[in-house]
Amino acid sequence: MGFIRQLYLLLWKNITYRRRNKIQLLIELLWPLFLFVILISVRHSDPPYKQGQCHFPNKALPSVGTMPWIQSIICNINNPCFHSPTPGETPGQVGNFDNSM
């Protein structure tokens, strides 16, 4: 017996069982369609916009020490986005907190 025939028989059996409770069958058939319509409406209500690259200033980790870690959090509290690479992103440089005190 082929795959298509088995699938057809399984679906026919399922619909036959579900026909006894028509309200449940209607809900099971319309619920995915309802969710899909909600998804499409949300997608069209706020269309995506193009945004270029965003470079954030580097932040110290707690392993550096308490003071540099808190200072890096406070100094970058607004989390600005720069269009060009920040000084902490230069290759070979671990951080730019050397003279920050």
C-alpha cells in the first residue's frame, strides 16, 4: 500500500471520528487559520525597515574588577549605536579602559 493511500485512509478515519462532534471539528479546522490571519495582520501592520550595521562600545566584564565593570556599565548606560567601528574593536586591542580612572 502506497504512502498516499495510507495518508488518505488515516485522514478519512480521523474526519469520520471527528464528524460526531461538529463543534470540535470546526474549531480544530479554523483555529490554525485564525492564528495564521493574526500573524499576517501583525506582519503587515508594522513592516520591517532596513537598518545598517551597528557598533556598540565595548564593556568590561566582572572578571576585570568591580570598579571598571561598574564604570563601563554607567558610561554606556544609553547603549549608543555607532555606524563606524569603535576603538575597542581594533584587532589586537583587548580594551580601551586603560586610562579611564
